[in-house]
Amino acid sequence: MFENIKNSPSYRWYVLATVAVGTFMATLDSSIVNVALPTISGQLNSNLSTLQWVVTAYLLTITSLLPVFGRLADLVGRKKVFAFGFLVFILGSALCGLAQNIWFLVGTRVFQAVGAAMLMSNSAAIITSIFPPKERGKALGLTGTVVALGSLTGPALGGILIGLAGWRSIFYINLPIGLIGFTAVLLILPMDVPSKDKESFDFLGALTFTFGMIFVLLGITNGEDWGWSSLPVLLSLVLGTALLVLFLLTERKVKHPMIDLSLFRNRPFLIGNLSGGLSFVAMFANTMILPFYLQGVLNYQPKQVGMILMIFPIVMALVAPISGHASDKFGPMVLTTSGLVITGLGLFYFSTLSATASFYHILPGSMLMGLGSGMFQSPNNSSVMSSVPPQKLGIAGGINSLVRNLGMVTGIAWSVALFEAMGGVTMPKSGQVNAFMSAYHAVMLVGMVIAFVAAFISFNRKSYAKAK
């Protein structure tokens, strides 16, 4: 049966489906756990400051390891790393479900995130290597839909599972999904042949990059809670920056560096990553503050807030494959630039909302944001991944995912910092609503400017003829 699949004209779509299982699982788990935090807090007797590490440790680990596993896959084979990622993720999920105290849960979330990093760093590379240029945008667009569906399904599925079987079930659900994905990898994915050149793995580069990213992200994510001028935050930022500078100096001298810095001399690769990172910086400004506007100012119930927040991923999921398919025919420049402009207009729209807006007033802004993101992401990812040689696809995919995560973290950090600096309070009382709205509008306008800057950068990417 599986030999027939490998010989089928549709074989590449079976590969896409296999990769989608890993992408869906990793994305689902990053969104499903947020719903369970209040329940976990009560059952494991944890306060909020400790509980946040269940989320933060997962994010820090994934972000810091994405290029490492991308490079490792280029050396030993993407199928091996992807398959092992499923195993690590399954074991990590099982251990998370067995946790009896909060710090054991945090530690097992780190272990789980190692598996997620193996999956996320290689999904785009596997798809790019198996699909011809004329179909890559469409394939990566469908992957974008899977990402959106994972984010969309997580909160709803998490709520159902917790109600039926308790919080541990949100981790146990990964076991059957992961086993199906691991089996599919072994039976369906092609055995890619690594470079015949005996290239060594850059351990010093991997260590300095990983710990540099961890310390920098640690400072950024905790800046608001600990204080930007506090000793822990300053030490984290300084130490992280020093390690990253050491990493860059090392990479210029190593014969086989972990990250080939010459990739950034490739205009489509550089422009795609710059505009992609800025797009997430702009988008996550609204992603962070919109729920507080809906619940704290408009007094919506959590279920209503959840329904409104679903509009963005639904529109994105519908638009992404269409945009990806269009980019295969017409190239990425018009779609990526237009998508970022629309995202900026969506942020501008949110800056005009009042403290008495109705659901129908909010709807256009969320739809514009989903449309802009769906138009931009697929063509941009296709442009980035198509601009590198086959033997560099793993590290290119890792960098692409790293930039996305950095954009998310930075977007949350700057938006919260500006919001609070402008006098905004997350759950305002009656006399604080005007200050909330003023701060919210300021954040949205700055986000709009960032999106327009990203659009300008995207417009200057090197154009190329459409794939034949």
C-alpha cells in the first residue's frame, strides 16, 4: 500500500499531510495549555508568577533551538530529525500529564518543546524539497491554514477536554496524534540524503546562540513584570547580547558554521525574514491587548471574547491557500506588500474604535487583520524557502520559524510596555476607561506604522519571473 503511495502522482500531497500532523500538534499544544492554566494553578497549588513558566519555558526553548535543529537536519537528514521530534514530543507530553508539582511540569514542558522545535524547524524544508516551485506557495499556504486551525482548535478543544477528563488530558491527547504522525513519517516521508561533504556540527555556535537567545528572550518576556531597570532583566539582556555577539564572531571564522551568514546576502531571504518578523511584531500588538479591550471595556463574557478572537484565524485559514496558489503564478511581491498594507489598515481601524463599539464594529478590523496575514504569510514563506539551495533548506526553515517567534515575543513586549507607559490598565474601572482607550489607540497606531514599514521592505524584495 505504502509503496503505491510513494509511486503515486499525488505522493507530494501525502508528504504534506504527514508534515501537517506535526505542525498541527505543535501549534495546538502552544494554544491549548493557556485554557488549562487556572485549573493547573488550583490543583498544583501554584501562584501566577510561577505558573507563567509553563508557557514561557516552552516558548523560550522552541525559539532558541529552531536554527540548531534546522542545521542538524541539513547534516543528518530531515526525516530523521522530524521522526525523532515526534518521539520526543510524545514522551514530553506523557511526562507533562504525569506532573505532580509545578516545577516538574515546567521541566517536562521544556522537554516537550525540544520535540516541537525539531518538528517546527523542518516542516517548511520538507515541503519545499518535495514540491516543485510552481506549487510551493499553495503547499505552504495550506500549511499556514493548518497553523491557523491549530491555534483556533486549541482553546475550544482544551475547554472540552478539561471539562470531560481534567487538565492532564490536554497533554495525553498528543499521544495518539503523535503516534499516528510518527508512523506516517516512517512509512511515507522520503529518506533525504544529507550532503556528502563531511561537515562538522558547530557545537560552540549552537551553545552560544541557544543560551544567547534564552537570556535575551528571558529579559524581554519578563521586562514588564520584573521592571526593565531591574538587575535580573538587565543581566539577562546584557549576557544574552554578549553571547549573541560572540556567536556572530565565531560564525565568521568556523569552516562549517551553524548559521551560514552568507544566506543574509541573499536579497529575497533577507527581505522575506525582515518583513516577516516585523509583520508578527505588528500583529501581536493587537493579539495581546484586544482581549482586554473586549472584556475590560466592552464587558463581553469570555465565551464571547473567544468567538470574536476566532474571526482572525478563520479568515487567515481561508485566505492563505488562495494567496499561496496566486503567488505560484504571479510571484510574491504584490501579495506580500498588499497583505502588509491591509494589516496596517486593520490596525488603523482598531485605533478608531470607541468604548461603546458593538460586535459589528469590531468585525471589520479582525477580518482585515486575517485577510492581511493570510495574503502575506504563504507567499513570503515560499519566497524565503525558494531562495536557498537544497542543502540549506533545514537551517533556512529554522531561521524563518525563529524570526516568526521573535516577532511574536517582541510584539507582545513592546505593546504592553507602551500601553502601560501611556497609562493603560488591563482591566479598567469606570474612571480609567478613557486612559485605556487612549493607550490602546496609541499602540494600534504604532503597530500600523510597523506594518507599513514592513510593507515598504517587502516591496523592495528582488522580483523574479513566475514559476513555469
